[in-house]
Amino acid sequence: MQVGIPRVLSFFYYFPFYKTFLEEMGCQVILSRPTSSRTLENLALCPTDEPCISVKLAFPHCAELVERGVERLFLPTLISADRYSFYCPKHIGLPAMIRSGLELPHDFIISPKIDWRSEPSRSMAALFEAGRRLGVSRKMVREAFYLAWRFQSLFTRTAVEQRLTYPQALEKLAGVPFSHRHRPYNPRAVFNPNLRVGVVGHSYILYDLIGHNLVERLKEHATVLVPEMVPRLEIRRSLEETGYGKELWSFEQTILGSALYWLKARMIDCLILVGPFECGPEAVIEVFLEEEAEKHGVPLLILTVDEQTGEAGLVTRLEAFLDTAAEAVQARGSSGHHQPQHSSSSAPARFLPPPLPEKRVLGFPTMGRLGIALATIFSNELVNAIGPLPITRRTAELGAELVPEFICYPMTVTIGQMRQCLEAGANTLIMVGGKGRCRLGWYAELQEALLKRAGYDFEMVTINSPLPLQQNYQSFIEAIKQILGHLPSHKLLYSALLGYAKAAAAEKAEAALYALRAREKKRGEADRCFRRLEQALNQAASISSIKQAMRQFKADTSAIMLEEGPPPLKVRLIGEIYAVFESFVNHEIARTLGSLEDIRIEVQTEITVLNWFRQNILHTPASLWRHRQIERAARPYLENLVGGHGLDSIGLTALAPGEGVDGVIHLWPFTCMPEIIAQSILTRVVREKEIPLLTVIVNEQTGEAGLQTRIESFAHILQERKAEMEAKQSCLAF
């Protein structure tokens, strides 16, 4: 059987394993051709524009293999390489994206699920299943696996021992030809043996056409080191010294760990990070690399590439950086010693609080209606706290001054809130954590590093999920005690229950608000009732007062006169939880939809903090049943969790037509990895389910006027579509 492997993404790391595994089972391996100008012309095969270039390239590479007549594509679903970390969500979602984008039969892609973190036995079972589909026995699969594992280990070891780049090692050991240039890139280049350059980045960027042969160009000027030349043991040791490194995404571990090893051993004079436009994981490690490079006095250059990157401009930046680095090496050589360079932040703090006092003053970011609960839990009667502070444009501006370019918008807003808390007198910041597929789990480390680099003096307390209890409960309790340990446990429990009750009441009332907005005769009455409820909930000091506030809200809303006529349109909001739940971030999209002059719309959303809490912490039967329903609906399109609410977005869209929903709005922050995967797959879902979809990507540049126009146009499309459907039904009935 001819099995195709696209020359993208994990190919550059694991092709020796893939090739041996398939060939030992009797398959003929067909590689896609190297990326060329023709490949770039076919990037439109990717159904959306938002994925990074490495994902976009997978579509024309796979399409080429299909055109060449391969019988199957081999694209493993890479979830985790060890028990601590995950792969980037794009490696988890790629097979589903390719299947949907190229409209391939479900069994055309052989995609064994590799998950050594939580399901190692199932990973082997997935390989057995792949062998069954290729017509071989379990014994043959097992033998092929061990031979492939040994060859992959030899490949990795040889690259280290002989200081080979991945292309050199692939050519030498796996017979993969790479083009060789027989004339210099820069005829005027002078090799400087004393200049040592470390180059880090994903191999599928460094060694593809879009990387513009940077490694080979650099070899004409200096001694070049790349991550595959570093022993895996040294990478692991370097990461373990950080306290967080072993939980990074797998390929990012290699990038960061090798750089840390070089810096600590003083093996490089400068460092270059090459990454694709809007790469989520690299936006995270960029912060850590900047911090470590500055600490060791090593210049760092960050280069971003995509299909639009011009070679001339990139080379100019590269050569200018090398000239600067060479001058620094020469100056250091003449002085005879190495002095770390400490430069001030490009975005200094506007206000620096005094040194930490003994008494804690807490500050914390918030999200949507969750502020009602947080204000209760961290009330001044229990602790000394700042906030929750309202989110404004200034909040986003404060955050944007500090964060990396391609970090997601929620990170920008939350760090802006933290700056406001610190400038208002907080000396201890609280942030949720928990490492997973999504970048959210890294916010706390990034925020602490960026704020302290800007000159703020504070303590960061990270609260991780208590689940699973056997593993995380003790650290969870210690974090709580660190903040509130002096308080009696019964007071803590009561304030937590009271806060939850307020948040649940606000969530229930908000659903009623959405329904009333769509039906009220006089616009604005439901909103006034809801504002009175919010005031009452903020002041409520007991469960009974919360119930009284809800009874009053029900009485107030029952007096609202409702519009007669056809039922309103129903629009479901899906996407990343912060973009869906935080009204500042989504520009009050629910209010806009519910307040259109000539079209009545009822907004629906299930992606809320409390729904997540009910499902993952409380395990309520209703929430678990609904989650299983969403997973079943998503399964034909995406079988694996890709982080955040990516799978929920697909399942809720697939369920929408059968649940009386007229249209779906997909909300997510620019560069959000799980929702980029979801968006690519949703193109097929909406086509098959015949449900209108509007995608709204939010960041600090999103214009409110343009968004208003798009929403109004979408609403008119839904209205016309519903009228047409009703007319057809009337004709059929007649």
C-alpha cells in the first residue's frame, strides 16, 4: 500500500520513526515534494487565513499526495510525548483540519493518537489499529514499533554526536534528499570562527522554504548551533532547573531547553529565535528567552516569517544583527571578560509601589459577571483587596505596553488589570494556573515576569485546579492558605458559597435578560431591571438576601409589556470563554444583538465560567450529560480535545439547527490556537448542517463601528433566511 507523508510539521522531527514503522509493515512511503513557489500558490486550500504558515502548508502538501494517488495519508494525532506536557494544539487538530478542509473520507487518513501523558496503553492500541487498517498483525506492528523507535533514537543521537542539522541527518540516515546550493548566499561574507550563533525555532520553519535558508546563510558568517545538536539529557536538565520548563509544549521544550543550555554554558555569543507569524507557543517562550538572554548578557534577535516575508529585508536584519554581535565579541575579547548586560525595559512602569509591606493587599483580574463572586470571596471584611476593577480601554492599553506581539487578547487585558491593581496599592496578585493545551495556564508566569521586568514589586500567587485531588489538592490548599490562611475555615467556606450563589443568580438572570430583550415592547426595561438586580446582589450578605433579590427581579420583569408577533431569531455565541463571557472584549455583542431596532434576536450562550465549574469541579449530572451530547455532535469532525473550548465550539454549532438556533457567532481572540483549529473545521460543519456562521476575531484593534455593521448585516441575512424557510414550509403544507 502506498502511504503518503506530507513534508511538514512533525515530519522534520519524527520521519525516521514514521518511515521505519510503515515500511516494516510492508507499506511504500511517498513523501510530498519540498515546499516550492507552487506550494505557496496553493495555500488557499487552507479553508481559513488564521492558522500559522506551518499549518497552511500542510494543506497543499497533503493535496499533492492525494493527486499523486496515494492510498492513505499518515498523520499521527500528537497529543503528548510524556506525562508532563502536551504538543501544541495544531499537532492535535491537524488530521481533523486536513480531513475537513480537503473533504477526505474519514478512513483515508491514518491518524494514531499518541498520548503518553494520560493514555499510554491506548497509544499502543492506536498503533495496533493503524496496523489493522494496513492489513498487518499485532505482532508485526509491535516489531515495527520497536525497530522504528530504535532508528529514531539513532537518528537523534547521531545528530548530536556529529553536530548535524535535521536536514543533514535526514539525508544521511533516512535517505531524504535536500537541495544543496553550490554557490555562496553572500559572496562577500567573511567567516568569523570566534562568533558563535545559537538559532532556535521549529524545524519545520527553519528548514522549509519560508525559513529562507537562514541556518545555511548564517554558516557563511559564524559557527552555528541548532537545538538538534544538544543532548536530550541536557535539555531536560536545563528545563527542570526552571521549575516550569518540563510542562511546556513538547517542541517548545526543545527550543527553550537548548537555548538555556547554551546560555548557562556560555556556548553562544548571540541568539536568534525564528518563528511563524502568530505562533501561540512561541509568544510564550519568547518572554522566557528574553529574560534569560538579558540575564546572561547575550543579544537576542526575534525573526517572524510567513508566506509574505521578503527575503531581502530578512537578510538585512540578520546581517546587521551579526555585525553588532561580532563587535560585542571583539570588545569582550579585548577586555578579557564577559559582563552581562542589563538594559531597562522598553515599557517601564508608570507608577512603582513602595516596597512590600507585611500586610497583604490583594489584586486580581476578573471576567464578566464573575466579578460579583470575586468581590464577595475577597471582600474587605475578610481580606484587604483591590477590585474587581472595571475593564476599560486604558486597561487594554496598559497590557499592550508589556505583552509579546502574538500573545492572545485575554492575556493583554488581564495583565492590564493587574497593573491597575498594583498602581492602586495591591502588593499580592492572584491568578489561576494549570498547564494544558491552551496558553491560559502560562499566564501567571508570563505576567509575573513581564510586570517585574517593568519594575513592579509584588508577590504572585497562582491557584491551580484542585483536580485530580490525589495529585493537586495539597498544592491548591497551600495556595489558598497563602492568601487567606489566617481566616477561620467556616468564614472562608461561607464566603465561597455566597460568591457562587451570587454568580449563579446573575447567570440565571442574564439568560432571562436575553429572552426579555428580544420580546420587550419598550426597549431598555429589561436592562434596567437587571441593573437593579446587580446592585442588590453586590449588597447581598446572605443566601436569603440573594433569593429575595431574585424574587424582586422576577416581579420586576413580569411587569414588562411584551411585543406581539413572530418568535425572535435565536443566535448562539460560541468560542473562547473570555471573548464570549467578557463584554468589554466582545464589545457588548449580546447587548448589540438584543437591541437592534428592526430585528428581534434572543442570544444564547453555554460557554460560561459556572458551566465549566459545574462540569469539571462539581460534576453535576446535567452538565456531564450536556457535555457528552456536545462531544457526540463534534465527533464526526473533531475527536480530540484541542484546548480551551475548541471542541465545544464545533459541537454546539453542529447541535444548533436541531435546537432551534438560527445562526451562530464564533468569538475568539486573535492567535487563539484552539479556536483557529475550530474555525478551520467549522467551515465543513456549517456547510453540512446549513447553519449561518459569523466569525468575530477580537483584539485591541477591533473597531466597534465595523463590528456593529457586520452584526447588522448578519442579522438581516438570518431574517431573510428564516422568511424563505417559512415560505417554503407554507408551500409544502399547501
